[in-house]
Amino acid sequence: MKLVDTHCHIDLYPDFARVIEDTERAGVATIAVTNAPSVFQRCVALAQGRKFLRVAVGLHPELVGTRHRELPLLEDLLGETRYVGEVGLDYVTRDPTERTRQRQVFATILDRCASYGDKVLTIHSRRAADEVVAMLGADFPGTAILHWFSGSAKTLDKAVAQGCFFSINPAMFESAGGRRIIAALPRGRILTETDGPFVAVAGRPAQPGDVGRVIAGLAQSWAMEREAVAELIWSTFVRALTSERRGQHDHAGTE
Ligand code: MN
């Protein structure tokens, strides 16, 4: 089975060398997201010579308050990778100044990514799904993957209409809200992630091979064989990497 983890913080495991070895051995295509531009090069060094790791440049919304001065560095690094994340908005903070700064940073990132046209973004939207989807808009030239989406049904529909993809993780199967979202998603827009090491499975941090648990969960709810689910997810991933223009997503509702 070809497996994909579109959102894993490979640099944040205490034993990252072992996790990288495991990921290579399992052959899981993994987008290694980073939380600040200043750690990108270090993560690239970790991924050196690895077949299955792709390093993304990111600026996590919860770090925007302390790291926003790294935004110009992120803009420079966009020339070195096609993958961007973790970026987005996090409205757990109620501080209007902080929220405004997050929006400014995210707007700049979207604008710079749009100028390339083929970037693949893995996007955080906790308590801010409406705003994130509105900022992406219908014409964003690139691939937007909403990671661990938890917005309303209405926002979900809008994101689907705009051509977004959705990466789901093992933790989402454990809440009623997460299961409702998974059930509402078009099957052709679903990707797998672990968000390791932040998501735990079996009392330990999830790592890329644990996307098998997401495949198993989907196989059960769709009454399909795991292999068929894995094939569908892989073909969705390939499509996410090759459909560079929003216009190609017009048939969203029928997938
Ligand atoms: Mn994350």
C-alpha cells in the first residue's frame, strides 16, 4: 500500500532519527511541516538523502506573536520548497491584536504562495475555519489542505466548493465532531495525516506509519477494503499535487 502523511512534525520527536528511519522503512510519503522559518534548514538536513520526506516551510499561527519577524525569511525560503506549513490561523487567543497579526502574516503567505501557483499548503484553522476559508477564496492558485478541520458544516461546504483538500488524523475518529466531519467530506478530497507527535495513538506519539489507522477507520465506515481506501487516498494525493489551478476543481460536489 502507498501511504501518505501530509502533516507531521518530524523535527519535534525526541527520537526523530528513529522516526525518520521507521518512516523510510514503511515507505510513507510524508510532508514534514515546520513551525518556524528558522528551523527549516535544520529539518532539511534531517531529511537529506531520504526518499519519502518533503520538508515544508511554515510559521505556526500560535508562534506568530513571537516569531512574526521571521516572515521575510519564510518568503525567501519559498524558493526552496514547494510545500508550505504549518500556516494558518488559531483563534484560541481572544486578543484582537494577536488575531490581526495572524491574519496579516497568513495573508502575506497566501499572497506570496499565489505568485508561484503550485504551492501545497497544509493549513491550521482552529476556531478560525470561516476566516481561513474566506481568506483562501475561490481562486487561490495552489493546493490548500485543511489540516484537522473542525469548522461548521456550512464552512466545510464552502471549502469543498473552493477546491480544498482535508487531511484527517487518528484523533478525529475519537470525537463525535471529528466523525461528523469525516462523514461529511467528499471521499475524493480526503488525505491522511498524523500531526505527530501531537496526536497520540496507543499511549505514544503518532508517527507517519500510523496513517494506517486512519485508513482502517475509513475502511470500516465506508465498508471498503483497506487496500481500496489506500489507493483512493493515494490517487487523491497525486491529484492534489498535480491540480495547480482552482478551475480544475470545479466538479468538487460530484466526487
Ligand atoms: Mn500540526
